[in-house]
Amino acid sequence: MAQAPEPLTDGTGPQTGGGPGETRRKVLLGVGAVGVAGLAAACGGDDGKDDSSGDAGSGQTPTQSSGNGAGGAVLAKTADIPVGGGKIFKKEKVVVVQPAAGQFKAYDATCTHKGCPVSQISGDTIKCKCHGSEFKISDGSVANPPATEPLAEKKITVQGGSITLA
């Protein structure tokens, strides 16, 4: 006749397996599984392409700043940024918009709420899908919380139909 397992003397309850090392093994295996899952999540999902947001007719264009353009490579052609809209450059972590014809602006593409990358430009707002924050393309200010701080403006140069980070 089988007997019930005896309680451990340390008060942790009955022992049901191969000894005290079994619990340690389970913990280590669990930690290892979590680490592998985290690595898989971190390595997937980014195809390295820039994300254009907004409709082609939305008119989004980057903000224009003064400078000599020596700070970086060409981000886009002015013709690629629609008036009243813009484009998100994931790799450079910048959003270039054109709130009005010929007026180009750029903002940091990191949401000021929790640090998620902004994900879309729709109408006259830059949107973050993480928690729903929205920012005005005209000045980067908060149009819809939970963010409370505006997007940081980035300096760009518009010269000869090309937009570069300053």
C-alpha cells in the first residue's frame, strides 16, 4: 500500500518528486524558457523598412529648419512628404511632416508617454498605438493624452528638394 509523502521539515509542504533539486531544476528551466521567449520577441518584427503613414492625399510634409545639412544623409525628397501629413523613419527615429505647403518639420519618433515608437500619421496628428497618445503635426504638442509632453523637435535642412537631418 502506498503511503502519502511526508511533509518537509522546512514547512514547505509535501515533497512529490525527485528531491529538493527538482524544484531548483524547474525554476531554472522556467527562467531559461522566459529568456528564450524574450530573445525571440526582440529579434522579430522589424523589416528595416521605413513606415509611411497617412493617405497619399493627406499632405503630410516634414518641418523645415535652418542649417547646412551636414548632419546626415538625405531622409526624403520633399515630394515624398504630403501636405497635411508626413512620414515616419523608423531607423532614424524621426517623423518628418508638412503641416502646410512648403513648411517642413521633424520630430523625435519616440512617444513622450512611455517611450514607444509612434506608429502612424493620420490627418493632422501623429499617433502612438501603445496607449493612444496623439501629437499635432503643426508643433508636436499633445492633441490626445495620456502623453503630457510634446514630441521633441528635430532640426532638418530642406535644400534642392531634399530633406536631411541637420
